[in-house]
Amino acid sequence: MNTAEVIYQGQLRAECTHLQSGTNILTDAPTDNFGQGAYFSPTDLVATALASCMITTVGIITRLENIKLDGSKLTVGVVVFTLGGSIGSVTLLVR
């Protein structure tokens, strides 16, 4: 089942649409990689998705245990290799 559609807009920018809800996210290459840095970079979005997945999973467990998780915050960091632009590491700080 398809979940998203991504359309390249040019200028190192893409529009991503969630097919079920119609919600859009724009991505932009970071300034250190010829982009404008106006939106999440694709690598930042991958790291942020990991954090969102993690907190949602914890939310499911805490909901079943009747524990409040509201207001919990994760700070996301990503290190990208200079050559090739691949993700070197992701850090998540939970507060």
C-alpha cells in the first residue's frame, strides 16, 4: 500500500504528501550542501522520524499502563558524513 508521494520541485527541494491525510511536508537541502535550509533536510527528517516513532511507541505502552507522557520532549541530532551525505549517527535526548 502506498503511503506517500514525493515530487521534486527543483532547487534541491521536494514536496512530500501523505496520501491518507493529504498533509504536505517540504524538504530542502541544507545550506552546507547547496540548499537554502528553508525546511527539514531529508537527513534531518529521517532522524526526526526515528524520534517520532520512538516517542509514539513509548506513548502506546504508557497509555496501556495509564502513565502520562504528555509534554515529553526529544531533542534530535544528526551527524552527516561529508562525503556522500549519508547519515553517520543520530542522537536523541529525552527530557
